[in-house]
Amino acid sequence: MGMADYNTMEMMICAAARNLEDGKAVAVGTGAPCAAAMLAQKAHAPNLVIIFEAGGVAPLLPTMPISVGDSRTFYKAVMASGMCEVMETIQRGMVDYCFLGGAQIDMYGNLNSTVIGDWDKPKVRFPGSGGANDFGSLAWRIMVITPQDARRFVERVDFITTPGYLDGPGARERAGLPAGTGPYKVITDMAVMGYDPETKRMRVESIHKGYTFEDVQAKTGFELLKAPEVVETPEPTEEELRLLREEVDPNRYIIGR
Amino acid sequence: MFEVVAQGEGPLFMDPDADKAREFFRTKNRAMVSKVMTVSEAVGKFVHDGDYLAIGGFGANRIPTAVCHEIVRQRKKNLIFAGHTSTHDFQILAAGEVFNRCDIAYIIGLEARGLSPNARRYMESGKVECCEWTNYAMACRLKAAAMGVSFLPARNLMGTDTFKRSAAKIVKCPFTGEQYVLYPALWPDVSAIHVHEADIYGNARIKGISIADLELARASKRLIITTERLIPNEEIRSDPTATVIPYYLVDAVCEVPFGSYPGNMPYEYFSDEDHLRQWLTVEKDPEEFRKFLDKYIYKTRDFNQYLELCGGLERINQLRAVEHLIDLGGRG
């Protein structure tokens, strides 16, 4: 175990998958998050419910979807519903995890997928929230899979599209968001980060083989905290890699990137 | 009265007054008459410059592509667009610069395929007045309208810049004191939805996920249905459970086989990823893109001619095999 050859994307997908517990529900998009959910289902969480924002509920995904609303997202599903059904299931408290991305993330896990620069005169315009703000406001735990990069991990995001812990402890609840929700893990090509329970600031919990805390800090635009015990991220197992390569993504759409 | 705790600064493009909407729907014709017409007639008759327009489906899935093309071809202008779960539809309408105001939930992107260079240029040009929302926020706005009420509460958006640039309000719940965001009802002037089957009156069936289309159909003042197939009214009446849009919501029925192309139509055909990639590539060069639009939209007569340009039935058959997970063994 742990001796296998694997690439960065495989490492990130495996690290993400291990955070998904059996008997829980996860709202996913396309790409790495979807691969992580599929892997978790095959490896250790057969009763993981996978849902898509456009309405697909618990499909038996035959291939990786291209869109969160394409036919694959409700292939042999238990229900082909709609957006209100899915979002309201999350709002009701029945969705444990969601996966999100973004152009920028800050130390409180706030995410920007709207603009770089001023909103009025943007340097770069991005798609906007889509369902991200909905997932990030309403799901219990937010997870992010993204490359470690100082241009992405910034002191202040240019625009808070999706709420993390906003400006610190208690801020989500003060703003009116459902109690007990918020950012949970950030999985990158170098480390797995969580959040300090007191300050709600991002902290390094495990570091992938071959990297040091200083390497991770150097690729981060704000001061990272350390968990009481920072460990080496367990490497993907032979079995996880087999499932990922043979069953989850045999065409290497995601793991070939 | 609710206590308003905070208010977004964004523009509210449409009046959320429920009584005014009731006055409109009071006069909407309930006659069960044939509404069959061409897409060109439907767009000419029901889409007016300055209208608020919404498009059904999700991104490049079950979208009324023919209507989007026709709006561009007829050079409609100054529309307000519901940028809700929009990808290829947004790309087409932005190419025609037909709207100058936009409610934004998801625009510019084509999900995992990347961002549309032309749509980005258009949205960064300053020509479009914007208001920020989310996918669920827009679905709530349509749901409120479908319910015939002027707002709906939800628990997202709060604490963010998305709220600040929206036209939502945050209030305290009169029962519990908790904060809620209120979304104003949205009654689009005109919408277009692509369905699997409809009769000549507009009774329509959708297979698979409905996204926000059931709400959209009920919220819209005028509704254009494009359908893969026309079916007899007797078939509708033989299985009323399957009807998701009743005829009295519908103003036009256009039979457009393969009408979601190059998007995916569940249980019919998959998306044409090559053609969608071609759009994204050619858009990088504005001059090339102008020629591309001339060829595929402005100088085509109708959607059938566009399909022919894209490979016609031969291409559709390949996409049908992809949808049904049929391996053609290199013969596709």
C-alpha cells in the first residue's frame, strides 16, 4: 500500500473521497468532486446519496457527466426532480456535504466566482454564483478541491459570491445563515486544510508526501494556521486507484488532466 | 409589517406586484385552439423589443435552441434576460447582443467546457446593466410568481456580496425572529421551453429532470413551446399524469425535431461536444466569429438548415448512440 504510482489529481480525488461518510448525502458538480463522490460510493460509502442541483437524485452514474444537468446525472436515478426540490432538500438540512470551486478563496473559506476587480468595471467577469451560494449557504459542510496557488488563496476575495465563515466566528449565524453550517475541508495538490474551531481560520491538517508546511505557505496569500498535529496525507491505496481508474473514470476525463 | 434588516443595491427589473399579474392572467385566453406555428412566427409575434425573456432547460440541456437563434436572426433588442442556469443559450443571445439588462445567476460559462470568450467580452463591455442572484434565488422568484404571490423567503445569499448586488431584502421572521432573505416574484414577459412531446394546444410532457421549467411555465406571461414531436390530444388525455404544462399557459407550439441541438435532450440525443467546442474556439477571434454567426445563424433560413450545416441526421444518429450508451464500434 502507498507504493503505487499516482498523479496529483488522483491524490486530490482520493483525499476528498475519504471525507465522505457512508449514509450521508452530498451535492456535487462535474469534474473532480463528482469523481470523489463516485469513488467514495464504490470504496467505503455504498449508501452515499449523490444529488445534482438540476434535479438528479441518486443516479447510477454510467460515465462522468459533462454538465450538472445532463442525462447522466439522472441515469437510473431514484428520482428526476427539479432545482427547487434539490435546493429545498439542502435547506431542510438533509444534505451533509457539498463541493464548490472558485477563482479565489480566503482564510475564512469565502469564495469568489463572480468578478476579478471592481464589480462595476470588472477586470474579469466570471459566471457568478450559479448554485454555489445556495450550496455554500445551506449544506452542512462545504468542501473545496482546488490547486494550491497564491493567486487563488488570497487575503481578501474581490467579491464574496459564496459565504465561508465571512469575517470570523459567529458571522454566518449573525448574517442569518442556518446555524452550524460552513466550510469544512480544502483539498489541494499539496495539502488538506480544515478550519480552526475557535477562529474559523484555515489551517493545515495534513500535507501530501514530498511537501513541507513552508511549501504550502509559500503558495498561499495569507497566514495559514497549523492543526495541533499535522500529519502526512495518506497516499491513495491500490484499491482506491483501481476503482478510480477502472470504474470511476476509465476514459481519464478527470484523472488525465 | 416585516422589519427590513438589509436591502440589496441591485436594480429590480420587473414589478413583483401580484395583483397586476392577476389582472394579466385574468385576460389570458383559455380557448383550446391550435397554437401551431413556425418558430419564426412565434418569435415575431410574442418576443418584443424591451421584453423580459427567460429560457428553459439547464445550460446546454433541453434548451429551445431554435428560439434563441430566431431571436438573434430577427435582431431583437434591449431585452432583459434571465441569466438562470444559462450556458449555450446565453452564448447565442450574447452573440446577437439582444439584451442590455441581465439578472445573473450563471452566465458566460459552459460549465466544465470553459468560458465563452465572446460572452465575456460582452459582459465586460459595460453595455449590460446587471443584478446578481443565484440559481435557487431565481427559481424562488419564478416559484413565487407561479404561486401568485409577490415574494418567497429563503435562507441563502445572506452575508455576501451576491446579496449586496441583488435586489433582495433581508427581514426578521414575525414568528421566530430569525433572518430570512426575501425574493421578489418574477413574471417574465416571454419564455421558451423545449419539451419532448406536446399536442397542438400546448399540453406538454417533459421526460427526466424538470430543472425550474414547471415554475417558469407558470410564471411567464407568454410561453413558446418547442417540441421534439407533436402528439395527438387523445394521447395527452390517455395519460394525464404525464402532462406537466397545461395548454392554457401556452401561446405558441412549434414542432422542432432535435430542437435542443447542440445541447443534450434526455432519452433522445447527447450534446454535440465538437460543435460546442467549435463555438468556444471561433469566438476567440471576433472577425472569425462574425463569419461563423453569419454562416450558422444570420444566413440560415431556419433550424433545419442549421442542423444540415452541422451534419444533419447522420450527426444526430451518432449523438443518439452516445445518449443511449450504444457503442457503434468506430462506425459512428
